[in-house]
Amino acid sequence: MLLNELLCISKVPPGTKHVDVDLSSLPPTTAMAILLYNRWAIRTIVKSSFPVKQVKPGPPQLNVMNQMQQEKELTENILKVLKEQAADSILVLEGALKLNKDLYVHTIRTLDLLAMEPGMVNGETESSTAGLKISAEEIQCQVCYDLGAIYFQQGATNAALHENAKEKFFKTKELIAKIGSSSLHCTIDEKRLAGYCQACGVLTSSDDDAAQQATPYNQIHNCMKSGNYQDLVKIFLEDNLALSLPVQFRQSVLRELFQKAQQGNDALDEVCFKICVCNTVCDVLQGQIIDIQFCQLFLKPNKEKIDFLLEVCSRSINLETASESLKRKMAAFLKNLCLGLEDLQLVFMISSHELFIKLLKDDERKLLVDQMRKRSLRINLSTKPVTSFYDIPASASVNIGQLEHQLILSVDPWRIRQILIELHGMTSERQFWTISNKWEVPNVYGNVILGIKDNLTRDLVYILMAKGLHCCAIKDFVHAKQLFAACLELVTEFSPKLRQVMLNEMLLLDIYTHEAGAGATGERPPSDLISRVRGYLEMRVPDIPLRQVIAEECVAFLLNWRENEYLTMQVPLPLVQTNPYVKLGQLLAATCKELPGPKESRRTAKDLWEVVVQICSVSNQHKRGNDGRVSLIKHRESTLGIMYRSELLSFIKKLREPLVLTTILSLFVKLHNVREDIVNDITAEYISIWPSSIPNLQSVDFEAVAVTVKELVNYALTINSNNHFWLIIQADIYFATNQYSAALHYYLQAGAVCSDFFNKMVPPDVFTDQVIKRMIKCCSLLNCHTQVAILCQFLREVDYKTAFKALQEQNSHDAMDSYYEYIWDVTILEYLTCILSFECC
């Protein structure tokens, strides 16, 4: 919100894409506002990718859960928008690196001046002296760092980007060295930067291959990447003597190997054991506590494990140069290992080893042997075998953790059920549906599911539904169907309410599956699916929790497959009165059904017009602060419409049918043109069917309408980028916002797509006189004067006055002479010949 306010105050045109703006042509404070916004966007995306420690949930409280859910949804919506705009933000920051000039940021003084006398300080705020000066080096340093961070994050899916990240980070280091680390306006976390540089050095190839290969980090990375685990063990074994690898790094490699092993790679079990032994011996020599993982892996020792352990111990200490302290630590480890073993043959293997004999004195070895004999006697006399210490508390907790990890990763319904049965057999105090913050179920369902009394059933239903919804979200429809089917089978036994909920979710899943598969190629859905969609809309089962998105998708589905007859004539009246999406769908279907005859469609069009106008209306709210100033936020979305504008926009973005999109787009264009202060109208197909006036203009939020038009035309062009009517609308929008280069681009693109790239004549309903005049104005303002003269010939009545004036211009930014052969009008040619002859004289 703060950065958006800064953009507004800094005169960034609202609704304009930052990537389309030339930063070098903007005032310094405006360019800085755009930079700040896009740097924040990139940093937010990078920060969201870092792991966050999960907070242990307390007892479930519905009001707290609802609030947390709302906050989470809001945050994720913002993050979703930022990620969609990430490519544009990167382009803006890359463009900023080419500026190479100082910029200025607003201060309290300049903001106060703007608030008090906005008309008098325009000149000052746009000059090079207003606000706080930020040097070009400081700007480039911070922008390089932010670009490096986003490239590094994206390198997880595109390894080539690591090179870009490396380049940006090393450039950042150079700039820090140049401007000094104590710079007032440039604060970079140099420790994190050093870590980034080191990581980039490992992940990217270096000019000095020999030096690069000598780095143990790089060798380990290559081994993990290629699956060469034998060399990996060798590296760890050699490092036990050198001790160059940090303990945390060793542990992270072991964790990664354990994760791969738990995912079904049984061959890694032996590798995990060997790396764990290397780490344990390293910990012993550094005076660290022995890790629980080593104790778990040594619960069932054998000859091979003891042999490898003794080899690691022997190669980890040089008895000739080692200190007495190191020798005592290794001796104590081997001694305690013997005391922990029950098999005397394994004890003898250790006690007879050369290292053991050298480290322990004769009396220490004799004392250990006596202790072992006494313990052996006690074991033989005991009627019940003694359980290992690590079997009692640690094994249970570790097993629970491993099972929870498998539960999070698994998408097999049968395996999920088995894991939950095991977990509930170990403990009855845990609520296992809370162990992952990724498991999200809509509140309308959560209240019903959490009301299930049986703990195991509640966990199973919640997790199956949450995993199914997650699979839907990531378009893994096969696993989603399996999970939903299992959940449906389970709830059918005890809850008719949840059974209907699952049937509804499976309907939504089938819609998604068809739209992503056969529907994407234009194949009509099966009649059974259409019948189920109609059945859902007509369903009248009381007390069934319903998600609004299902009704929304059902109506969009019927509109996309031109089921206009059903929406217009067969939908029950109570459904139209109670469901806003059905009402909107009916009005859209009725309007489209009667097109292209404008007279017949005016009645239904008027009804649709009134509904949309009501949605776009505002309620004025004047609010004063303690200082007497009027608050910047004066309006909010009206609650008088059948839905909010954001909901309407979300619904429209689910539509793919060209006629429906054209209809709703032309409505918003007409609404945009109705305002009194509009200078440049936007043209659209079927625009004549809409009313030409509104009784109360002040009630409509025209700024929101303008933003909506831009969003809709951008969305429409993602559906069909070759629709010349939509391209003309996009061009008109850019023309109305004084972005003449972009406007000219889209006008020409509209002409190209409907004339086979100008191999045929452009239809006159595409290049109308109004369009050509706007192209002429674009060329004139871009100083392309020869092109102005050429375009004047395309008008129904050639505009000689404008053409002559353009040819008189001395300073033209186009190719001039190269374009003269495209002038065919004799009068213009004679005038041009006369001018050139005069100049020659």
C-alpha cells in the first residue's frame, strides 16, 4: 500500500505497465518510485522461497483459524500477483542498470509540499534537485544484488540462470568496494552476499577448472548430482583428517541423502550409514555429542559395519602427530562402543584392532575385558533380554517423525490410511491433520470435518481432501481423482453431507480435467458432464456447505461451451435470484444469443449494463485524520451490486468463448467512454448496443473501470493474440494514456493479423479514418514526419494540410528518403519535389 501511494504521488500513470515505461525519460523521483516498487516485488518473491519454521498449533479455535486463513489467503494473493509480474520486474531492474545517472527519492519535505500546494511544486519535484539524492553507484549496487538473488532462486529450475546470478553478485562486490561498505543509502548483507558468491562458484563453471575441481564443496556437489556416492564417501573420509568441511555442511549432505533414501532409493541406505559414521567420528574428534542417527543405525551392528567404523577411525587420526587430547577422545569412543555391544565377537573385533591396542593402555584394556565378562554373565542369567536404551524413547519419536514425513510426501490414499493407523497406534494425543501448513481445507468444509468425533477418521478425511485440493491446484488431476475417490468412499459410510461435498469437488475436478485436456483442443465435453453441471446449479439439498468457486466454474463452463439456451430459458428462477454468478451468466448468455442484431439485444443488454454499473459503483467516504487532512482513501467497493468488482473480474478471467469476452469487453469500454472528461474514446465491437448515458455519473468509480478495461483486454489477448478488434482496443488504451509508440505497435499489429501481414488489403472496418488519424498523431509526436505524410494518403479524403506540414519538418526521426517511394498521391509528390528543389537551391 505504501509503495502504491508512492507511485501515485510520483506521477506514475495508473494502470501502465512499468516495463513499457522508459525510465530515462521520467523525472528522477518517478523513476525512483518505480525502482523501489519493483525491487520490493523481487525481494518479496525471493524471501517467500526461504523455509519458515512451522509454529506448533494450539487447540483449534474456529475464529482464530478463520482469521489466520484470511490473512494467509491475502498474502498468497499478493504473492501470486507479484510472481506473475516477476518477469516484468526483472526487465525494469535490468533497464535501471543502463540508466547510469543519480536519482532522487521523496522526503518528508517534498511530500508535505505536495500535500499543501500540489500545483506549485510540480516543477520542483520533477527537477533534479528535489528530494534525497541517491548516487548511480548506490542504485546499481542494490539493483545488482536484487537481480542476483532472483536469478539464483530461479536457477533451481533453470541452471543457466546461475551464470546471470554470479555476474550480478560479483558486480555487487565490485560496487561495494568502490562506494565503501559504510555507504549511507546502500546497505547489503555482505555475509549473505559472500555465501551467494560461494554458491555461484560451486554451481557454475569456472575459467580455472583445476582450482574449481580442487574445492571439496564442488566435488561433493558433482558427486551428489551424478550419483557417484563411492567418491562422496571417499571425500568425507579424507576430510576427517583435514577437517575443512563445516559440521553443518556435513549434516546437510547427510539429511539430503536420508530424504532420497526415504523416497524409495534403498541403495542409499549403505551410503547413509557410511557418511553418518564419518560425521560421527569427526564429531568425536571435535568433542561433539554423538548424533542420535548414528545410534539408530547401530542398533543392529554386524561385521561389515564394525570393519568400516574401524577403518574410518584409523584414517581419521594420525597417531604420530595427534595431540593427547585427540587420542583420549578416540579411545573413549572405542571403549564406550565396546560397552554398548552385546555380541562378544564384535567386541573382540574392536579390542583386537591395532588402533585400539595403541590407544588404550594394558590396564585399561584388562579393566574393559573384566567389565564385559561381568555384563555377559548378567545377560546370560537374565530371563528377559535387556532392551537397548535407544529403543525406548528415541526410537518411538524418530519413528513418528519418519512416518509424519512419509505422510506429508505420500499421495497414495491406501498408504496415507496405513500411516495414520500406525501413528494413532503410537500416540493418541496428536492431531495429525495439523502437521503440514500446506494442508488447507476451505473453512466451510473445515467446520464439518473437524466435527467428526473419531480422531483417526477426522485426520484421514481432512488430509485426503487437503491433498486432493492441492493436487488440483498444481494440475495433478490423476492423483487428485484417486484422493477424492478414496475420501468419497470413506465419508459415504457415515455422512451424507460430506458425501455431497465430495461429489461437488469431483465435479469441479472433472471440469478442470476436461478444460486442461480435451477442452483445450476444442473438443466438446461429454453430455454426462454437462448434465452434472446443470444438476449442481439446480441442486436444492439443505445444509450442504458450498464453495462459491464451484458455482462460478460451472457457469463459466456453460458459457464457454455455448450452452446459452439453457442459461437463458431453463435455469430455475429461484437460482437466478439467489446465485449472482448464475444471474450474470444468464444476462451474458441472453445478450450473446441475440447478437449481432443490436435492436433485438438492447433489452437484455440494458439489464446486463445496469448490473455491471451497480458493481462498479462506489460509496463516498470522507474521513479526516487528527491533523484535519482528508484521507487519501475516499472510496471503497459498493456492496449494493450482486458481487464485488474483483469477483466479477475473477469470473471473467475464467471465460474463453470469444463472443462472450467481446461482449463484456465492449460493455466496459462503453462504460469507460461515458465519463464526461474523456478525451479519447476507445472503440470496440458491438459498442452500439449499450446505453449511452448514466443517470448518476458521480456514483461510478471510473478509475476502477479504466483499470478493469486494461486487465480484460490483456487477458483477452492471452486467449487469442490475433483478434484484431481486441488489438485495436489495446492500441486505443495506449493512445489514451499518451503511450504513442506502444499504440502505433498495436495498430499495426491489428492490420497485420487481418491482412496476412499486409499481403492483402486491410479491411476498412479495421483501419477506419479514426484509427488512421490516431496513427498519424502517434507518428507526429514520435517525430516520424515522413510516415505522417504516407498515412495521410490512406484517409478517405487525403489530409494535404497535415501531410504538407509534416514534410516541412527539418528534424525527422524516421528514414525519410527511404520512405519517399511509398508516396503515390501526385499532389503530395509535387509538393515534396518543390520542397527538395528549393532546399537544393
